[in-house]
Amino acid sequence: MTAYFLLKFLHLIGAAVLLGTGAGIAFFMLMAHRTGDAAVVAATARIVVIADVLFTTTAVIAQPLTGALLAREAGHALTEGWILLSIGLYLFAGAFWLPVVWMQMRMRDLALAAAARGSRLPQRYHRLFRAWFACGFPAFAAVLAIFWLMMARPSL
């Protein structure tokens, strides 16, 4: 196995984890939210936070490392337009992801407290959910654009 193949494999796995975990987290949080049941939301958000910390954080760290090493191994300069745009989009997606992780933790805590009291989800939870949901669209679009850039490698 060549270094190039290993780096490409790791980079693709990381990209799949970012896209897949993000889509999965969004799906499960949305489905839990739609129940309106604080206990369901609390249990789902607890698992979502663990998945984000375990899988997404690992991939977020690995992607720039494997990407830079892969570019070097393939003979691409990090200043090529498609790479610079990918880096910019990656930072853009990260700017949405960091607050989303905090929102997920806060929504989890609010849902846990509501479930413990046997009450409905508070308005603060609903405001956070709307912001969390809205942050997902630009971040997900940026990740999809990065996938396209990695595949097409256009001259920019």
C-alpha cells in the first residue's frame, strides 16, 4: 500500500464520517424534536452529543491533516484555487458546527430538566432548535461543495 493510497483512504473515510454523521445527527434530532416529548429529545440529544464529540470531532481534526499530506503526496500546492476554496468552505462549515455542538448540549440539558419535571420543552429549547436547524443548511451545503471540489478539482 502506497502512502498516497493510505492518505486518500483516510481522507475519504473522514469525509464520509463528516457527511454521514452530520446527516444522521440532523435526522435523529429532527425526528426526536417532532415527538415533542422531552424524554425522547433528552435521550436522543445525549447520544447526538456523544456522536458529535466522538466521530465528528475526530474527523474534523483528521481532515486537514490528511488533506494537506494528500495534496503534498499528489503534488498539489495548497495555494491551488480549488484547495483554497475547499479550505475556506471547511472553515465556513466549522464556524457553524462549533455553535451547533454547544446548542446540542444546551438542548440536551433543557430537555433533561423538562423530562425530570415532567413538563413540556421550554421556549428556550425551541429557540435553540430553530437556530440549530438553520445552521445546518449552510454547513451541509459547504460540505457538499467541498466534496464536489475534491472530485472535480476545477481550475479557479
